[in-house]
Amino acid sequence: MNELLDRYAEVAGRDVVNHLYQLAAPLKGMKVVHVNSTKEGGGVAEILRKLVPMMEALGLDVKWEVLEGSPDFYQCTKGFHNAIQGFPVELSEAMLEAYETVNAENAERLRPVLEEADFVFIHDPQPAPFLNFCPNRRGKWVWRCHIDCSRPYRPVWKYLKNWIQDYDASIFSLAQFAQLLPHPQYLIAPSIDPLSEKNIDLPEDEISEVFDQFGLKPDLPLILQVSRFDRFKDPLGVIEAYKQARKMVPLQLVLAGGGATDDPEGEKVLDEVRKAAEDNEDVHVLLLPPDAHRTINALQRASDIVLQKSIKEGFGLTVTEAMWKGKPVIGGDTGGIRLQVVDHFTGFRVRSPEGAALRIRYLLHRTDRLEEMGIRARRLVLENFLLTRHLREYLALMIGVLHGLEDRIDMVQ
Amino acid sequence: MAEQVDDKSPLTQPFNIRDCALVSMATGYKAQNLREFKEGLLRVPEGSIYHHFWGRFLEPQFDEPEYSNDFAAWVYHRLNEKALAEKLSVIDPADYEDIESVRQELVERVEDRLYENEFVPWTRADEQFYFVRSQIVVLDTGRYLEIPSDLPSRVPEMTIGSIFYHFIDARKRTEDRSDDFSAWLTGWGDKYNDLRLKLMAVDPFFSSLKELRFMVTRVLEEYFGGGNS
């Protein structure tokens, strides 16, 4: 067995990794290309950083290419991101032109790799037009949408759909995100990497170090939200929930966020958050660099409860990360959080700051329930949301796409 | 306890351990109320009915489900129709000739409820039922069981995909709508009838596949005496 896969077998189980070998056997040697818009920051880059070497370890010939954009391009794609999540966004002709030009230039640069690939996975809207710039493609092309696409802003979706409809298949994270498209739409939930810096076990002293590092009080319950400073993550709602809960129980809040290179709006939201937090010495707003994975890991492990009070959420990998560390999560009742936070079992789903405050108070009062939910949360992730499951579904999808729409593909000779 | 030494059966081949993986797909059908739900049941491909009874085992789920299929769970949790949820939950596809008959049974029970009720139960727009189907990829592991007493040591090593294939998916393939292990044991005539009955009595509806593997292993170990035979 390969050394990398061996390490996953130790965490996820030998049977799980044996299963991956079985599934990858018919795909051995195939050329696979993943394309996204950034190598750093954001969940997509995090997934690809491990998915690519794992596919390679299983005998596939895999490349990860990154699109290089201009500020105008990122402004436009941030607009797409918001529009897909349902916000009305007006995009000027100039912005769309920047989007198409950047795509044409990048596709030109990468064309030899893309056209000779057996499978091309295009992640999110940023590189979606690549397919149209590769007329001599020979493989199967799959568009992977990582965003909550349940109610996209129609004018923008109609524009994007033109670039997506000719793909051989698309992947959405949840059934409610799937859109009417003239090709099969697969449903694959994202995952976390249990061996990454963000998720590996840490020594106790490294966990307790964060209290000193960020001026936190070791004797005060700690609640945490880790996410970009983005309106959809509702950091202001988290501060409000903290303020309400604080009236009844002493506690401290950490809002830790990193910026992604393709998110120009983050700065503005961060200012608003700092303003809302300025009179509260026990609210800590941390802007962490994109490589602060171990720090985030330690913060999650040091917390009593983790929040992800999103109003819109694609999947919510920070929820998965917290659950993997045995923490109950109080999450917004939206998107992929619903798949992970099983109300009253692995945490609570809430629809308001008041709801979040109520559940914070409950869990800090009922520490027996807090612990119980944490154990269940970790088990749910172990069985369903590790990278090994994600990879399994990609491999099954690849075999599926090669065989058309059959319900049952029998690879038994 | 059964005798622990047995011979290869002249009537049957070695048991080929298979594995499978499943990937879900959207069907484009969804329902926000009971009437739309009935329409969806009528229109979705057979694979979707199969998925919501069985395919869901390979999807994220908590291991103490209240209801035995996704339809019943949604009707209860989103439409608050407890009686209908109970009626849908007792439907066991193994009791029906094919998936079409299961579909008809589901539709009839929903229609009965629509007939009784003056109002059509609704749910919120973001709590709709999404009909999903799945593609299943079946693989040959290249591994075989020669004799039944191999079972207790080999089942715990099987992947959850193998457990799904041999214990769940088998219900639509085997003659008596049971599992592949029980079907294979018939090759020894009546010799393993007790074990077959015990395996067939394992109710797979309310467990995760890992739990199911554990339950089946326990039955086998008890029968063969610790699995060391």
C-alpha cells in the first residue's frame, strides 16, 4: 500500500482504503486535470491539496491547474459567487468582458493539458468557460459547483448556464443546489482531510498556547466561529448572540477569519465586525493568514462550542472541522449545515441570534449533553465527511460518467 | 453451536466477495406539499424509489433513524403527518414483486391520506423533498469464501460497500429477497438453515452499514463459536 494512503487507512480504516483501490483500478493511468482559481484560501483549494495526491497514489495521472486572474476578473467572479447564492448583482459589460478574456487567455495557456485529459474537473464559476475554449477536447468534462446554488439570481445564472450546459456532467454539494441542466447532475458533499494541519491531533500544550497567544482567558468558556468575513457567514449575528448569552453566562468569543485571494469584499465586512466588537474585551476578532491552519486547529480544539451561524452556506467545512474535533456546533439552518448538524444530536440549528444565544446557554449549562453531542459529531464526520469518502464518490462518478446514465454499472468480469 | 468442520458444497460455487460504490444524482423532481409528493412518486425513475429505501444507506445518516425510508421521514418531519409516516415506514420493498409495485403502494397510501384530509399539508420552501437517484458501481474484489465457516472472520474485514451489496442490494436480486450470504448457504441443503434464519432476521432498516456489519458478524460468531473455526 502507498505510504500516503496508509496514513489515511490509520484514521479512516483499512477497509475504506482497500475500497478506494478497488474503485480506482479501472481508472488507472487516466489523465485527470482539476482547475480552480486559487491555491491558497477557501475550501476548494484545501480539498484539492489532498485529493490530487491521493488520486495520484491510486494510479491516476493528475494535474492541478490554477487560473490566473486580474482584479476586474475577481470582482466579477465575486459577483457571480454572491449572485449564485441569491443576491441580486448587476455585472457590467466590462466585468463580463474581463471574465471572458481571462478565461480565454488561461484556456489558451492550458489547452494542451486540458484537451488531452481523460477527465477535466472545473471547480466553481471562475474557470467555467474553459470548455468552450477547448474545441478539441477528448475527455469528459465535469463542472463542480461548491456554492449554495439553491436560489441563484436568475439573470446571472442564465449567463453562467451558457458556459456550463455543454459539460458532460455537473456536481452539486446537495440535492437542493442542483439546477436544471441538460446533463447528469451528481451530488457529492465535500469533506475534510483528517491529516491536514487543520485537522490532525495536536499536543495539549499547543492547544493551550492559543490562550496566551491571543489574550484569551483559560477559565472562561470559549465560543468560536471560524470563517471568512463575509455577510453570508453572519459574523455580526454571532456577536449579537454572544452579547445576549453573555447576560446570563460568562463567556468569551473568538471570530477568526482568513482572507482568500479572490474575495475583495472581506475588508469591508471586517471593519463592520471590528466596530461591533470594539466595546467588548472578551470578543476577539482575529484576521489570520491563509496558512494559519495549525492555529485554527488549536482554536477549534480549545473551544467549548463552535458556531457557524451562516445565513447561506455551501457546505460549511468549518462545521465539519469542528465536529471532527468533538465539538458540538450551533449552525445556521441552511445549506450543508443541515446535513451535518443533526438537531439535538450533533449540535443545534438556529435561525436567529436569539436562537444561537439560547443554545449557547443550554450547552454551557448542560455540559453532559455538550460532551455527548461532541462524541456523536466526531463519529458522524468519521463515517461520512472525510476525504476518503469524497474521493470514493469522485471515482464512482468517473466510472459512472464513462458508462452514461445506467443505474447499475457492473465492473465484474 | 454448529459443527465447525465443513466441506465445500458440490452444489454451489465459492462465494465471490463483491464491493460497490454509490453516487447520488439529482432527478429534478421535488415536492413542497403532499400532492406534489404524490406526483413526484409517480414520475421519478425507479432508481429514485430504490435510492430512498436503500441507497440512502451509503449516504450520510445518523444511525438511529426513526423511519425506515426517506419518504416516511420527510412526511413526518416536514409535513407533520405522523400517521402517514408510520404507514409509509412499514413498507418493506422485499415484500413486493418489483420496484413498480413498491411505487404503487407508496402512491396509494399517499392518495388515501389526501382523500381523508381537507387540507393539503405543506412545508417551507427550503424544506422540500428532493427526489434523488443513484448510480451503483459493482466491483469484483477478487476474493472468495470457500466454506461457510470462513464467514465470521471475513465479514468484519469487508468494506461497507461489500456489506451494502451482499446484505442490502441483495434484497432485490435474490430469489427469497434476503441477503447473499443466506442465499449462498442454501448450497449446503438444510445444514445451515438455522444460520440462514438468523441472518434473515437481522433487520437492516435501522442501522448504519457499520452497525449492520457488526450485527451480522455477531450472528456468525455466535453460530460458529467465536469465529475461530
